[in-house]
Amino acid sequence: MKENYPLHIFLFLVTVLTTMLAGAELVTGKMFVTGDLTPSDIILGLPYSVAFLTFLTFHEFGHYFTALYHKVKCSLPFYIPIFIPFSIINIGSFGAVIRIREVPQSRKKYFDIGVAGPLAGFVISILLLVIGFSTLPNAATRVLEIHPDYQVMFGGLPTEAELVDKLGGVFKLGDNMLFSLFKNYWPVGEGNLPPDFEMMHYPLLFVGFITLFFTALNLLPIGQLDGGHVVYGLFGAKKAKIVRRLAGFMLLLVGGTGVMHFHAYDPVIDGTFWEYLSWEGGTTLAYVGLLFMAFSKIFNKAKLPQVLAMVFGMLSLQALACLIFPALLSKPIWLLYAFMTTRMVGLDHPVALDDSPLSGKQKILGWLAILIFVMCFSFDPLQFVVK
């Protein structure tokens, strides 16, 4: 199939624009739709745009060139621009995709094409974090340039507790194992490390963090995501099927724990278990419906009573978790991903005509990809802390 080069170039250029706008908003703290951003402000979004698109390009061309090496027909990357006005976090893109135009004929080809993108993108993420943490300016000076009102309200750079107390809540980046290692052990100089609620103003740190998170998303061992190719290559069809269903189960468990939770027990008011359990009817019913749809797909041969039993078992397990750990909150992002992967992407992976096992070197790369997934995964990548 002939490439539509004008479309690829157009999408790339629009993505450059949307990521520059998003980067300018993040760096300056101003909003484009309100007219606060000037042309000179928009140029400030260029480092963010370059960093983010470098990651996307290396990731997608990792897939592309590996597919060409194996003589598997595929498209050039389609960049996906997006600009969401008035959003809490606007990153300027939904990523990029390539279209595989023929089915890989062997398990090894599936694996190589799948693993190449995350490994290539991961190298860029690490480079961005190394440069970002090595070139940090003084945190108070940098943040006060963006938030001069902090000087009036707090007399300088506030703590998270002070900001929450004053504003009622604060949005901040979450964490993962690798990002935490950088924050805690990379030498940044005294007073240079910004607080988590200001890191989105630092293009290389923010892009480094979100691209680690995107790498983990791609490496989820589900369907024909990159991680689905990896676990199929490593473990074969039967074992990978079990891993994929466990992954779907864990997405629902992590995402939904906290939808129903327990409040402080008052024996005068709370006479029954259901009065002790806090839940919002519409939200809870929607969640139960999601569980039913997801389990019907995850265990597609299960009968209605079995699916209902699994839904009840999940709700009971999550209620027990909230009883033991009252501070647990639901993670809607993982519920959304569970819905997308079970109902749209699909859990299963096709079995190649040549199902011969991977070589020793490929297995090493596969386990490296799993290690990268563990180090990049974040249970709560974007947090909103309230009083």
C-alpha cells in the first residue's frame, strides 16, 4: 500500500503545534484559550515539544524499523495531535501509532516488533531525566517566576501542606520506582529539586515522567499491546493467556478499590453493614456494570452465574481492602484502561504460524522489558491532594 506522505507530515506538524502550546501552558502557567499566552510564550513550549516528540518518534520507529527488518509491511507513524482547553493537564498529543499491514508469521517476529518500541522509547526517557535532573535551577526562584502570588500568600515557595490548607487541594505528579530513584539519589544541588506539585513546569522532568508512564501502559501484558507481544513471545500462547487475564483482573482491582468505602462507624446511626458502607448509587451501579462487562470478556466462556460470582467476589475483596486500608481511593484511569482493553483492544493475542520459542538473547530482552514495566508502573500517576 502506498504511503500517504502528506497526511503523515500534516499530522506531525499539527502535533508539533499542539505540543508546543501544551508545553507553553505548562512552563508558564498561562492558558492559551484565555489569551494569556503571547507568541513569545509559545516558543517556550519548544523544549517540551522536542522532548515529547523525540520519545514518540524513537518508540514508533523502533517498531517500524524492526518490522522492515523482518519484512513485515507496516505504515509510517501516524502522530495524534490533541489540545484540550481548560484541562488540568494538557500534554498536546495522544501519542502515535503505526499500522501493521500484514500478520507476522512467527512468534519471534511478533516479539521483536513489540519489544523494540518500548526499549527505544525507554532510552530516551532516561536521557531526558538525566539531563533534566542535572540542569535544575533553584526551585524557589523558578517556581516564583511562574507563581508570583506564592510570595504574597506564603512568603516564598510553599509546602504541599500549606498549599492544600490555603487552596483546599493541589494537583501533583505521582511516582514510580525509577522516577523516585532519580528524585532521591541523583545529585541535584541543595534547593534545586522542585516539589511534586510543581514538576509539570519543568519540561524534561515532566516529559520524562509521563513517558515512563506511557512505556508502562504499552508494556501491559494485554492483547496486542507491546506487552502482549512480549508475554506471548516469552511464555507461549497458553501461559500468556493466563497472564493476560491476571493483568485484566489487577486493572479492575486497582482501579475500583475505593469506589465503595467505609466511613467512621457510628453505632447510633449505622445499624447495618450497608449503612456503614459509603457508596454513591449511580457511580456504584456504573462500576458494577463495568465489572460485569469486563469479566464477561475476560472469561468469555463463563456462564452468567459464574460472572455474577466473580463480580461479587471482586466487590467483596475491594471492600475488605478498604476496611483494612481506609485511605485507599479508586483510580479511574485504570478503570478506563480496563474498559478499553477488555471491550475495545481485547485481551487475546493471535497465535503465529511459526510458534517456535524465542532465542536466549530474545528472552533476556523480554525479561528486561518486564523489569522496565515494573520500574515505570505507577498506581496513581496523577494525584489530587485535598484537605
